[in-house]
Amino acid sequence: MTRYLVRRFLQALFVLWSAYTVCFAVLYLLPSDPVSLMVSAGSEQSMVDDAQVEALRAQYGLDRPVTVQYVDHLWHALRGDFGVSVQSGRDVTRVFLDVLPATLELAAAAFALALLLGLGLAYWGTYARRSWIRQTLLSIPPFWASLPTFWVGLMLVQLVSFRWGLLPATGNEGTRSLLLPAVTLALPTAAGIAQVFARSLRATETEHYITTAAAKGASPRRVHLRHSARNAALPALTLAGVWAGNLLAGSVVVETVFSRTGVGRTTATAVGTQDIPVVLGLVILSSLLFTVVNLAVDLTYPLLDPRILGSAATHPLKARAR
Amino acid sequence: MTESPAVTAAVTAAGPVTGTGRTGPQPAPDRRAAAGTGSGRRLLRAAGYLLRRPGLALSILLLLTVLVAAFFPTLLTSDNPLRGEVAERLRGPSADHWFGTDQLGRDLFTRMVHGAALSLQATVLAVAVGLASGAALGLVSGFFGGRTDAVIMRLVDLALAIPALLLALALITALGFGTVNVALAVGATSVAAFARVTRAEVLRVRTAVFVEAAVSCGARRDQVLLRHVLPHAWGPVLVLAALEFGTAVLAVSALSFLGFGAAPPTPEWGSLVSDGRTYLATAWWLTTMPGLTVVATVLAANRVARAFEGEQEKGR
Amino acid sequence: MTDSPDGALLAVRGLRVSYRSGGTATDVVHGIDLDVRPGQVVALVGESGSGKSTTAHAVIGLLPAGGRIEGGAVRFAGVDLTALPEAGLRGYRGRDIALVPQDPTVSLNPVQRIGAQVAEVLLIHGLASRRTAPAAAVAALAQAGLPDPALRARQYPHELSGGMRQRALIAIAFAAEPRLLIADEPTSALDVTIQRRILDQMEKMIGEHGTAVLLITHDLAVAADRADEIVVMSGGAVVERGPSRQILRDPSHPYTRRLIADAPSLADVADVAAQAVIARSPTVARSVAATWSVAAESVEPTGASAAAAEAGTPPLLVADGLVKDFPLPRTSGGPRSVRAVDDVSFTVGRGETFALVGESGSGKSTTARLALRLLDPTAGRIHLDGVDVTDLRGAALRRLRRRMQVVYQNPYASLDPRFSVAETIEEPLRLFGVGSRATRRARARELLSQVALAEQLLERRPAELSGGQRQRVAIARALSLHPDLVVCDEPLSALDVTVQAQILDLLAGLQTELGLSYLFITHDLAVVRAIADRIGVMRGGKLVEVATPRELFDNPRHEYTRELLAAIPGRRTGFSRGQGGCQAPRRR
């Protein structure tokens, strides 16, 4: 067990390190560097002469060899220092910490909603008695997945806020303002959860252990809940990291649509002004989120699927595919 | 190093569900070779196939229209997308202006048709970039295996660990704005998925008994790859490309909505929705109609992709 | 036909079942009658697709999706189960009628402890409380012959071997002391030696509880050993029924006769050949006659090839001290590699058939791949025709492939589904640039007639062929380059018994005609008896015994060989060959 934990932890560190490295490479090695971007981005006062540019480059340490910059940045990043925003001059870590609570609130609400909608849709869509109910319910998730998030948000605002005047259209104040953004953010994730869960529920239907359970005289509900759902939940659980990442990414669009402060809106602005340190910080934040969630999944997984420890190297999904 | 369950599952979900790999080719005794191979008969059969699937027929029709709009916009509208009549501004949908007009009196339908050019070209470019580089990586990875495979797959795992939209945003920050850069960024986010699926398919086919049979008959590596592996591996990859089309439409329009696409006043689907936001309370059609077009296009693309996938599965 | 259902525990009358897919319904069971009296074991025997499993599942109302009972009655202790609502039927399942499923490796819930799965049946029917259920489950496991039942109850299915899992399933089935047990091919997924122990265990428990059993099996020999009465099904209908002995001694239906003749462990070589002649077209009768003579010759204990070897002709293939290690995925403290083949030496003479027999995991298929040079040995040498071929690479290795060809176990997987029959057979010729298009096509036609397939099949794809036809195509491909040695890797195990006999026959005929040498890999001792000159028995990567069939069957030296022989079903009733199987019908 300890070995398993240590291995998973080391893997998580490896993923973080490589994510940082790849992003550093993309952002710093491409022809544009932060200073030239900054100079060209602020188009009005772009009357900067070469000497000033050089001075700026020196100020940001961009005149040093790339490897030195990399090691230097990595060393700082390890201590939680991701540099300074080129636009605002503020500490990147500070920038994110300020807006993180608002986004976490939104993401948590959206995730709860997505889980409820997704699992419910899949379960009733698979086991409803009448076939037309099943078909209707199961056709919903692919439809949701085809909707552009920004448009769903705008439609909700148009109907719920402007036409019916029920909820505020924008802002960060209170639960009422959280509802519409949370629904908007939840839909794609709910669609994903529903599709994966429904698929694995359907896959268990032809499993022989389901026949064994039915042959014991178990009721359909017992078979569905104790045997099918229990096994089908595992593949869905392993995707939690992906969904957490998608919620963070979705916040870029949702927070822009609803004019909420948060990590997403900060990111959208940073991309708009090509503020490289902030964007790099966000990528690290998202891979940190992905890694932490995955680590949590990996650690709880052995409790739910006994096979994972028994056959140390065999992955449950792979084992099943054999 | 073993993969963590979460990462692997992420990857499994990223690919299309082809439900293969378990047993390999299955007997299908009821499938007979076509009795007649005349092209007329084939056409008739295709028509019959579509008639039994009106949703699919409608989807194909819609996609064709959108593609015509993208490449020959003047066939659908003769108006200028940039010129408006101020007297006609903010009119709702009518027989004259199917999608209504905007605050400058420009016809929204015309702007959508011309917007299709940039949006769809970006989509096609994105899918092409993803398909070409992803398939190449996957092929190399799956066929040669060993260290090459390990390195490529590590990178793929990594790319899949970062949400597509964030990866695209990071690339746009580095590349700069504009339709082509948006397309490249969106394409780059799908490389990992294509590489995964291609590799999995190549591995599946490479370990098939009939491939070993070919080796034991004396086939060389290249002969095995070309005659036995490729023809069996490319189906699911093309299915993924079809599915990726819808995803790319969504991603391109989202980035355009955020303002990273073409500079105004050039119309794009995403930026049209964004422009309409100001008039959300008064002119509903400015956001609703472009959005509905995107939704219809994505649904149609996914319907076609699913039909393609179904046929693919039947054919094995 | 039994007319009086009096005293019958289970009485099936005129049962009709159909499967619906894509709007069309196909009848798979056409009105069958069946009686099982208390304490009686009735075997339902038939080939795959005969409707036997469907019948069994219909009895407890557990048909797979799309299946539907169209008519008839299933009376259990006087109650018609087909007329009961689903909830009413549930009261019977597990309580009065229990099921032992087909494949133990997939029939237990992977994420639930064994004990909980046994206890579940007791809890569902209120036969135990939450507090007493765990102990009752352990008791049930003990009764099913599981060692350390208390430990097993706390384990998960993946921690148990296949045999132990089947015992756990038997424990589940017997937990509520049902009156009727439906055993659906309960051992066909297990190795033969385990198969016998499991069947013995079931028999013991049936005896103790007086349970009636409906045993579903494709294996007439298993039925002969275990059942009081045999019901033979074919094409969804019952073709014959009667007491086991009577069915085997004096089968009245031609289909039953064919089943008996084709079951390798039941029939004589003579019968196989004789039956084949009947089923064959006159054009091939010639080659079959040749087979017959070969088979008759090989009965001589000293194989022709052994004599030849002594006479100084060098053997075709010499494998010397072959070792193969496979690397293991890294685990905590475990071994780095596993030895699949451990110091295996053997020879295959010209025109000889050398058989490697062993259970799954014995290393026999790996040995075949080493001999074919599809895998590189960790140690040891391979000589073909006196030349060391162990280190051949590139072009030289390709040239070697011309001389050694392989016929795989599963003809559904070994043919490229995109290639037509002609393309498949011509591929080796094309790869080696033999002849022109026209001469290659002519060769394909010639090969097709050699394997007794019609020329019209040339343009067909594998999907349009039956399993037997595909295996013939695979054989034709293997022969196209005139190889000296053909490796047959379980070439029969994916085929139905009647087809097995035909293919075996074809292989024997081709050997005489073309002077081929065979390396024959199989798990089935009975099959090799009919074809092999010498048999090597493998276990755990080691070759434990090499002998002629007669020596091996009459006087096995190694203990494991004896165990394998004892496990061949059909021996108990004395229908097996070698124990005066002459009771089986002789048509000549």
C-alpha cells in the first residue's frame, strides 16, 4: 500500500513538472517573448525604442540563456512564486489567490449539479420502464454536449433575467447570482458524466455476474444498485480529474458571459493582453488541480475496486478489456 | 512506470467508443457481397439508406449548406456583409431579413453566411492539423513501440491532463490572435486524442493473429504495415475526425466569442454572438440566431459522425 | 417421449423461444418437452446454437435481451412459471431453482467480497439475518469444498483461481438448498483436471441434498459420466432422449450417432474415418481412404518415423534445450521475468506428426512460436534439416518461413477480414514473388480443391465462410509454398465437434499426399491419439514425457500424464477408447 501511495505521489509530481516544462517551452521559446508582446500589445504607447526594450528585457531577466531562465523560473515556481504580471505588475500568485474563492464556489456548485444531473439522467435513462422515456432521457446528454457554453449562458440570461426577471444577469453577489452561471458551467460536465455512466451501466448489462445476481432472485433495483451501478461508477470516477479541469476551463467562458470576477475572467483578460506569466500560472494551476484530483481518485480507488492492489501492475480497465 | 487509473481513463474517454479490441473481427454470416455493383444500384441503395434515416439526411443537407456558405458564400446571399442600411437597423427576423438586422442595419443572415467562411475554414484546418500530426505520432508510436512509444505517450498523457480550452488559450497567447492561430491552437489540442486512438488501433491490429500469420508467411515489416495494419486501423481514426469536427466548431466559436479570432468588423460565428450581447435585452435574434446555427451545425456533424461510426463497426 | 408429468419436479411442455433483433424475430427453440424428476440428473446435450442454453435460461426466466418465450409451459412443482409475474418468479430463483453459470471467471461481481455474494442469496430470501448471514456463507463455502472458507469469504473474486471461483458459485447455488439446479456448461471454461474435481464436488453435493439437476453441456462424454438421462438437442428441437447408457450404446437418431462418432474421447479412429467417408463427396474419398490407411499404420506402437530416425535419416526439426523468459511488469519484490518454456528438447521427423499436449499456460504455444522463429528463444538452438536456424535474421529468416507454415487456433482471427479467399491463399506466393498472377490463381484453385472447397469460394471474404471453411482456407494458405513443416496450433478447438473430425481428417490426408511433417499443439489428449506418431506432454514449461500414443495411453509414466488421462471425460462409463470402446456403433 505504501509503495502504491509513493508511486502515485511521484507520478503526480512528474506530471506537474512536465506540464510546467512544456508550457514554459511553448510560451518562452516561441518567437514572441513577454516584452515584445507587451510592447506591441499596448499599441498606443508603442513608441518604445530599442534601448528601452533591452532594458525591459534585462529587468525581466530575458537576456539570460534559456536554460538559466528555466532553472530560475522552476526554482521560484517550486516556492510558489510564478513571477509578476506584465500588465498589472502584481504578483501572479497573489492575482490568482484573490479570485480563486469565487471560482471555487462556482465550480463546486457546478460540479454538484453536474453530478446530480449526470448520474440521474444515466440511471433513469438506462432503467426506466418505458422505452420512450429511456430514449428521450438518453438523447439529452449528446444534445447538451453540442451546445456552445457561451450561448447557453446568454440564452439563460435573456430568458430568466431579462424576460422573466427572476435572477440577476451578472455579478458575484450571493447565491442568486451563482445559480445561472453554475447551471451553464454544469451542462457540458453533466453531459459527459451521463454519457460515461450510461455507457458503463449498459456494458454491465451483459456481464455474467448480473445474471448470477438475477439467478439469486434479486430484484431489479437490487441488481441495478448493488451490482451494475457499483461497477459502472468506477470508470466514471476515474474521469473526475478531467472534469475538474474542464470546469476550470469552462469558467473562462462562463465568467466572461456573466461578468463575474474569478480565475476564468482573469485568464481571459491575460490572454487578451498576452500577459505570459499569468497564463503560465493558470496552466500550472489547472494541472495542479488535475493532479490533486487524480491523486485523490487514485488513493480512494483501491477502496472501491479491490483489483487495483491485488494485481499491482494491472489496471482495472485494461484487465477488463482482456 | 504504470499509468494511474485516472489518466488512462481520461484517455479512454477521449477517444471514440468503438467497442473493439476485445475479440477482433467477428463472423457476420448474413453479410453477403453486393449482388450488383452497378453505380446506379449503389446510388439507389444510398437513397434508401437515407430515406430510412431522415435525421441523417437532414444533417447531411445542413452540413452541405454550411460548407457551401463557407467556400462559396455568394451562392447563398448577394448582400455585402459589411454594409448596412441604418434605416433598417435592429429589425427582427422577417422575410426580407431571415435572421434580422444588427445595430448598423447589416443583414445578420448575410453576416452569418460570410462568417461561415472563416469559422468553417478554421474548423477544417484545426481538424486537419490534429488528424495529420496525431495520426503520424500514433502510427510511429504504435508500430515501433519501445522507447519512442514511451516518450510519445508520456507527452500525450500530459497534453490530455491540461483542459483543451486552456491549452488553446496558452497557445494563442504565444502565437497571437487571428483566425489561423485560433485554428492552429484548436488543432493542437486534438493531436493527443488522435495519437491515442491511432496508436491503440495500430496496436490492436498489430497483435491480431492474421498479422502474425502474414509475418509467418514471410511478409516484411513495411508490407505488414501497408497491407494489413493500415487498412484496419484508419477507420476509427476517421470516425474520431468526424466527431472532432463538431468539437472544433465549438472551440473555434468559443475562442472567437472571447475575442481572439478575426479583428472586427470581419464576421465570425462566435464574434457575432459576442457582438449581439449588448442588445441581449432588446434584440434577441442577434445572439439567438448565430447560436442556433452553431448548435445545428454541431448536432448535424455529430449525427453524421455517429452514422459513420455505426457503419464502421458493422464493417468489422 | 415421457407422457406422464406425474412426479416430475420440472415439466417443460411445448416451450418455444424466439430472439428479436432489429424488428425480426427468429425462433431458436421450437416447442420442446423436458422432464426432470426429484433427485434425477438430466443432461441437455447439443452443439453451440442448438438452443440448449436458451432452454435452460428460459426455465428461470433469465433470457438475454431480445429473448422471449413465445409459447408452452414451464411447470415447476405444479406451478407454471411462464404464467407468473416477474416478482413471483423471483421467489423461485435462487430459492427453489439455482443456476451454476458457464464461466466462473466473469460470473462473480468483481468488487464484492465472496462471502457477501454467497450471503446475498440467503438475505434476499430471508433465510438468514444480517447477523447470521456471514457465518452461513462461510458454511456454504466449506460445503462447496473451498479450502480456508473463512479466508475466502473475505477475499475478492480476482484473488481466487478459476476452479475456486466455480466452487464459490456452487456455494451460491446450493446456499438456499434448492430443489432444482441448472448447471449451464459448468466446467467448459476450466482445464480438464479441475473440470473433473468440480464435477465430482457437484455430484457429491447433489447426492447429499437430493437435488435434481438439469445439466447443459456440449460434451456428450461429460453427460455420459454424470447424467441419468440424456436429451439431445439440435436446431432448437429435441432429436433423441433416453437413459444415458441406452443413448450411447444404441443411438437411434443419425445426429446423435454423429455426435458420438465425432466426440474424440468417445469414438475410435475407425469411426471418425468411417463417418467422414459417409459425409464426404466422392472426389475426396480417395484421400480419406489414404488417411484411413495411415491411421491404421500408426496404431503400430513403434512409429514409422522413430524407425526412420534410427535408420539414419536426420529429423526435419530439432529443438534443443529451448528456454523462453518473458519479462514481467514491475511489481513489488516479485520476480523480474517468468519462464514460459524451460529446457524443452524434441525432434520432428520427416512425415511425422509430433504432438505437444498440455493445459493452458503449459508453454506449448510458446514452444511452437519458438520453433517457427516468431519468438526468439532465451536459450537453446533450433535446427531445420540439419542447419542451425536460431540466429537467422532478415532475408534469410524470410526464406526460412517458406519451409515452415502455421495453422492457427482461431480461423476467425487468423484470416485478414478484408482479403478474399483468393488473396489470402495467394499472399505467400505474392510475397515471395512466385509465378505470375495467372499461375498464382491456378495454384489457388488447385489448393482449394486440395482442401476440398469449391472454386466458387475464391472471391468470398472470410465473413461469408463458416468456421470449418475458414480453417480449410488457412490450411490452403499454409500449403501454398510447399512447406516441409506445418505447425498446427490448436487448429480444432474453435470448431464444433463434427467440423473438428472433418478438419482432422483433412490434415491426415494431406500429410500422406504431400509428405508433410506436423508439429501439432493441443490441449486435448483424445484428439492427438487419432493423429500423432509421438506425443510430448508439457506442464509448467517443461516437457515431462514423450511417448507413442499407445505407450502413453496404456502405460503413462509421468504422474501428470496419468492425471490428464483420468480427466478425459467419458472414461468412467467405459465408452472411452482403449477400454473397449467397441460398444460405440461401428458402421462397417
